[in-house]
Amino acid sequence: MKKRIFLCAAMVVFFMAGCSVESQLVGEVNMISTRNYDQSAQYQRLTTYSGASKGQMRKSRSQSIGDAVNQTVKEVPGGEYIMNAKIYAVRNTKAQKGDPLFYYVVEGDVWGIPMAGVNYQDGGYQGFSLGDIVGWNFGGRMKKGKIIALKDSEKCVVEDEKGHNNTIAYDKLMRLQNTDIEQNAWRKEDSTYINKFNVGDSAIWQSYNRYIDVKIIAIKDAKSCIVQDGKERKYTVKFDKLIQMRKENE
């Protein structure tokens, strides 16, 4: 059996002249949807705190609450409705004659039916989850990375293709292909170095035109380690500059 879900809340929207506030909370509801609710469906929480980042508020062009609900739900694959919803009115600071004075934004937990190939681990924030492969603009070029930590409702930590960690706002990210194959293969080529070298291994370090006998004393990251030479001097060296020495038992 299906039934229509309607928003039942009394709201008053106003902005004081000269007020510097760009957004205002105008209502809260337990559940809100513009779609039919199927009581037989096994809905699950897909994300939390989706829809109202600062960037999303600035970019909002939803002139009705319904449009704002759809905007938040459609950003989450498989999303159907919003629980614990907060409704904001965002001032249109660039409004000209005939333009709306404000837009709507809806924030909340998006519920729906999980889709195959999408990682919903830990509920996520703003439609993003741990392990997602994402892209972002950096100095006019596209960078690619994997979300390794959800910092808070506004930012996450992304590991880029060079193994560097970056703290980035969700509204700066673009979701890229997120199949299990893509996630499991992330920087797989770098892991071959770690599998090849271990702490305690002896190696030859090719430093410019010299070959130095060293010993690996620590693995720094996926592409480099810390070595010690015969005089106990320590260096950070990339794995691709090392030549593995055959072990005596091999």
C-alpha cells in the first residue's frame, strides 16, 4: 500500500532590514518527502546531515520546499525521503527586480533503498562516505582521491593519488566511479612497493651516481621509507630508488 507524505508544519519566513544573516531556520519536521512511501519497502538510512553545507546554501535555487527536498534527496543514490529535516530560507543577496528574495534548503538524514556499488558506510555526510572515490578542482586542474576519514558534517580527509592527505569541504567534491573494483584497486600499484620491501631489509640506494648500502628502518608511506647507512645516518628514500638485495636464504 502506498500513501502520499505531506509536510505539515506552520512556518513564518521573514528577514529584518539590514540583517546580515544569510539563512534562517524556518521549520523542523520528523519526516518529509515528495515521493510515494511504500510501507512494504525495506528503507535504510543512507546518509546523515545531507543538504545544508555552506556551499549548498549559497548555490540553492529552490523556490519551494518541495524543490529543496528533491534537491537533497537526488544527491544520494537510492534516496527516497528525509528524516529529522530542518528547513532553511536562504537570502538571495543578488536579487533584482522580479527575482525571489530567498530560496529554500532542506537538511536531514536521507533514507532510501541502497544501490549496488555505492558505499554507504557509517551513514556518510552530505552524500559522501568512507572509501568513496572523489575528484576536486585544484588550481584549475582535476585531482582524484579517496575519502579516508569523515572529519565532521562539513569536511572530510581525502588521500590523493600521491598518498598525501587533504582536508576538503564536501561541497568542493565530485563523486566519481565508486564500484568495488575501483575502491579496492585504489593506488594498488603503490602497494607493490610495500609488499616488496620490509622493515629490516638490506638494499642498495641509487643516489645520483652513487650506490649506497642501506637498511630499511621504517616504512613512511606507500612510496617512501626511512633508511640508515653504514654510518647510522638516516634518509627518507623513495622505493623506486632502491634495489632489493637477495636474502641469504633465497
